[in-house]
Amino acid sequence: MTGSAIYSLEDLQRSGLIENISDGLRRVAAQFSVAITPTMISAIDPRDSADPIAAQFVPSEKELQVADAERSDPIGDFSFSPVKGIVHRHSDRVLLKLLNACPVHCRFCFRREQAGIAGGVLSSEERTRAIDYIAAHTEIWEVILSGGDPLMLSDRRLLETLEKIRAINHVKIIRIHTRVPIADPARITPELVEILRRDKPVYVLLHCNHARELTQDVRAACARLVDAGIPMLSQSVLLRGVNDNAETLSALMRNLVECRIKPYYLHHLDLARGTGHFRVGIDRGQNLMRELRSRLSGLCQPTYTFDIPGGYGKVPIGSVYAQARSDGWNIEDHRGVIHAYDAAGEEK
Ligand SMILES: *Cc1c(COP(=O)(O)O)cnc(C)c1O
Ligand code: SF4
């Protein structure tokens, strides 16, 4: 297929991913920009009208439907931002958002109103102020580089930033939230791997929603990271029409584990504007999690997670298997059979 990235409706039409450029699509693209990398274009099956990769990146007129509950800052980042680029909601960890750019623009993105803004990189003074904040707050144990996508930075800028963070004594863990190994696997060069693997542990958290995103090149890029001793975890978003059935989710989780990537979170979709067509009910999400529990190895189990609107943080919302009784517990097994547990001698 085509060798160049897609950044416009015209590009999409030329590549055959949309037939016509309607007024509706123009309005969508004016609000939420379009970006698809060659690797992701090549993962799309153009004969499949419900292709799960295309659904994530090709804009749709459905994005014009905005529900009352949807908002431009769905998880309340702004109210927890003491200095530009920092979100400090939980005392032991901060998000450090170095830039707004992403290699692809996911149509369901929770930060879609900030994503892709040209020039959205912290200036060096802003970066210094953000890192000074981390240095001044000794309760911060972990720094999470997020964005945008931190691996969009040049090696030089990334190394500079990591060196400054690594020099802060109380920071023990650096985590990188990224989609680059999937969207642009060639970016995972030996030089980049070398920058990530030094000194303090760097965990790479890969955003992946469908097993078909794990192309041969993507698997090789992830293997370069893991072979260098960099632990990888995954986060996925539960998305209607992309991965909202037990077979697809099972294949996704198993393929991740086969790549030595431990499934970490399955996110319930945030209330970003114009994302209603991707939304799955919490009850269905819980049922899917029960199916995963009964079908798959414990290695393949993510935590189903909900980010409470308004900035109250993330909580697990999967099914509960233990129900308290007056004199003990009812515990359900993976087949749905209840077993009484009398908890003799345990506090209640
Ligand atoms: C998601 C998030 C984190 C990370 O949460 P974990 O549960 O540790 O993965 C940290 N800070 C903010 C503001 C977040 O939104
Ligand atoms: S990679 Fe993440 S931050 Fe970037 S557009 Fe997709 S969901 Fe948004």
C-alpha cells in the first residue's frame, strides 16, 4: 500500500480509505485533526468495511454527535496541573506531558482537543519549571511521560529530559506511555533503546487495541525493547466496533503476552466529545472481563479501569467475585458457581 502518512481528508480519499469528502467530514477534520502512519495504513484491510484499525483512525461523521455528558477535559487534568506540563493527582506519581504530538490521531482520544496542536512542545524554560516541580516534591516516586507521545521527541531532547529526571534522587521509576512502537516501529532504533535502558528503570506502556496492530515490524520493535531489559505493559481502550467481544479481546491479550507485554489496563472509554459511537456500557465491559477471566491465563488479565470524570482518578470496575454474608463470604468461581466460605477465625 501507500508509503506515505495521511494527514488530510484528501490523503484519505487518495488512499481509498474514504470515498467522498462530505461537508460533515470537513467539519470533523476541522475540529479533530487526522493522522495515520504508513505502518497503520498497511495494517488496514481496505476490503473490510468494519476494519478495526480503520475504525480507530479514519474520521467519521459520527464524531459530530456530542452528548451532553461529553466534555473537552474528560478526566479533569486541568484542575490538577500545578505548572504547565505536570498533572499531579496522586501524591506518589506525576504525569509529565512534554508535547502534544502523536504519530496517529485516535478518533476516541481522551485528549483529542489538545492532541496534534502544532508547536505543542514544552519550551525549555517550561520543561525546566516542570522538572523543578518534580525535584521539589520528594513524595514523587514515579514520573510518567505522557502527552502526546514522548517517543515523538528527538533522541537528543528525550535523553536530556531523562537525564534530568534520573538525577532526582527520590524518583525511582520512569514510565513512558506510547503508541510509537505500533504506529512507527522504525522509531525504536538501537540508539533509542540505549537511551531508555540506562540507570533508573524505565517501563514502557504500550497503547494497543487490536491484535492486528501487532504486525511483524511492531513485534520486532517491541522485542528490541524487551530484549534490552525494558519491561513492557499494555493499555487498551474498550471500543465498540473495534474490540468489544470476547474473541477479539482474548486474541489481543494473548498476542500481547506472546510479545512479552503484560496487559495492564483495559480502559473504559472516557467522555471525550464526539466519541459516543465507540462507547460500550460498563455492564457489558464487566461481562467481557468475566469471559476473559474464565478463558485466559492470569498473565492475560488486564484490570478494567474507569477514570472518574471530574479528576477523581482511576478505579478498577471489573466484576466482584466475593460477596459478604453475615457469617462469612460467598465466592463465585470462574463458571459462576457460588461457594460458601465461612472464614472461621477471620475478622469480619
Ligand atoms: C492515569 C494516571 C496516572 C497513572 O495511574 P496508574 O493507576 O498508576 O497507572 C497518574 N496520574 C494521572 C493524573 C493519571 O491520569
Ligand atoms: S496515541 Fe493516545 S494521546 Fe495520542 S491520539 Fe491516540 S489516544 Fe490520544
